Amino acid sequence: MALWYVYKYALRHLDAELLFAKNGQAALEILDSKTPSLVILDMRLPLVSGLELLKHFQRVLRLANTPIIMTSSMKEYSTLAPNGVFILKPARPEMIKRTVDNVLALSG
């Protein structure tokens, strides 16, 4: 099963537009025209890494306060997670839902 499908399933309860990027470059292109209310950021993306995207969020003023949930199969990346919000892969839909709901409650 494709990973995006797991996220789509886990977040089906949200009344929100869900956008998925197949790589880091596609994510940057989305961010040129969208200001997300929350981002789930995989650290190991092709073309542009999750770390580079994280730096992009910090540099661009309109994106700087975007809540970010970092995810990776490598636990070492958890230390880089803004506000310590990190999901270790493989993640179950219940964990994704709970984490997203908690972050949205705190930021909203």
C-alpha cells in the first residue's frame, strides 16, 4: 500500500484539503502557492531533503510558524523535530491521527 494512502486514511476525519508531494522539489512547488496549516514532513525525500525543506520553512516568513510533524524510519532524526513532534515509521493510522489532532489542537 502506498504511504500517501495510509496518511489519507488516517486523516479522513479532517475537513481539510490534503496535499501530497512525491518528492521535495514538488513540495517546494506546492509551497510557492499554498500556506499549509500543518505539514507532515518525511526527512528522506528525493531531490530536496526533508532537512532542506525544514530550513525553507524557517527562512520564509509566511511559513515560519507552520506546525511541522517530522517523520522518518530513522529515529536519529527525532532530535531535529520542531517542538519534538516526530512520528517513527512505519506509523499506524491511529498514531498519525492522534499526533495530527494533538498538534492542531495546540496550534489552533
